[in-house]
Amino acid sequence: MEWKDVGIVNLPGVISILAELLMWITSLPKLRTKNFELFFYTHQLYIIFVVFLALHVDNFVFTIAVGGIFIFMLDRFLRFIQSRTTVDVISAKAFPCGTVKLVLS
């Protein structure tokens, strides 16, 4: 592909940078602590960021990142599988200092 002022290569780059900017803005400490759910759900835009980044950059540059992306996706899949197991709460105790002790099985 050839670099031009406008064209098909630039649109995925714009979409990718917008997703990345939203993730960055919501990760700022004040916003993150006041609205953690917004931070959490906005960070699911990493999928859009990676897909449109792959469409934007040269094939060679993306092939360098494929290994890391594969390991990341494998980790996410294994966490999903692990999170499906049930855990029973055996006991719970609240301490005066504001901490909680949980015993899980």
C-alpha cells in the first residue's frame, strides 16, 4: 500500500488511535478510581485496537507482534476457562480495620 493523505490505510489507523485514546483517558487515576466500571469496559476496546492496528500497519510490522498477541489471547482463554470453576465460601470474618478474611474451598 502507498502512503497518501487520505485512503483506506488511514481509516483503520484513525479507528485504532481513537480506541487507544479512550483506553488511555479512562486509565487516568482520577477517572479510573471514580468510575472503575467505565475503565474496565472501555479497556475491552483492546480488540478493536489490535484488529485495526493490524489493518493499518505494514504486514512485516504486524508479524513481529503476532507472537505476543497469541500469548495474550491464550492467557485470556485460560483465564476464562479457569473462571468457570465454582468456589465455596467456608467462612468470612470482618476485622475492625476494614479488611475481610475469606476462607475458600
